[in-house]
Amino acid sequence: MKEKELRRSLAVLPIGTVMKLTDLSARQIRYYEEQGLIQPERNAGNRRMFSLNDVDRLLEIKDYLTDGINMAGIKQIYAMQKQRAAQKEADLARPLTDQDVRRILHDEFLNIGGLKSQRGPNYPQH
DNA sequence: GTTCTCACA
DNA sequence: TGTGAGAA
């Protein structure tokens, strides 16, 4: 199933199409790119070209925003996912203990809860 | 007709 | 985040 994933990563959508698909303004889409939440490619004319994965990511971002999570929070969430992905290999060599799992879940709930605010990036660190 | 960057009554 | 200007 690698073929499918490759197609979803093909940047073929202009910003206008993405706007209709995500119901986001061009301003917002460009801003999210500026924040590093998405990395659309550029064509010869310097126009942004998005992939289906980008669209999914934008819809996901929209949901997080709806849930009251701000940019800083979303960034942190993706940062965590990245860490998780990088850590996955290590986990394969040394599976997580029940204690590790409990600690991770605990941290997760604490963080998500702390991010659910319209305030700045001053969430509690335990 | 679209999209890009930059700036702000 | 919206919006308008000026260019591509």
C-alpha cells in the first residue's frame, strides 16, 4: 500500500481548491504554513501546490482550533507526534513497560487540558 | 482570472 | 485575521 501513500503526497492542488475543500481563507492557509504546520510545495510560478495530505492536515488543524487549542498548542501536538514517531524505533527494541504507558497517557491528558485555553503559550509543566 | 508578498485606517 | 496594493 505504498503507492497510495505516494499519491496522497503529490502536491497537485492550488490554494483556491484547498480553500474550498477546507473552508479556510487563503490568509489562514498561508499563516499555518508560516507556522510550519504544513509544507506545501511551490511550482514554477512560486504558487503553492498542496497534496491531499496537506488538506487532511489543514482539516485536522481546523478541528483543533474548534476545540479551543491555539497555534502553540497545535505545534506542540505535532512536535509530540514527531517525537513519538522517532521514538517508535527505540520502542521496538525496548517495548514500553506498563509504567511508561501510564506516564505517557497521564502527560497527554495534562497537556491537552492545559492547552484548551484562548490564552497564550503558558501551559503548566508538571 | 489567480496567487504572491507586504503592510496596516 | 481581514483587506487592499502592486506585481507576476
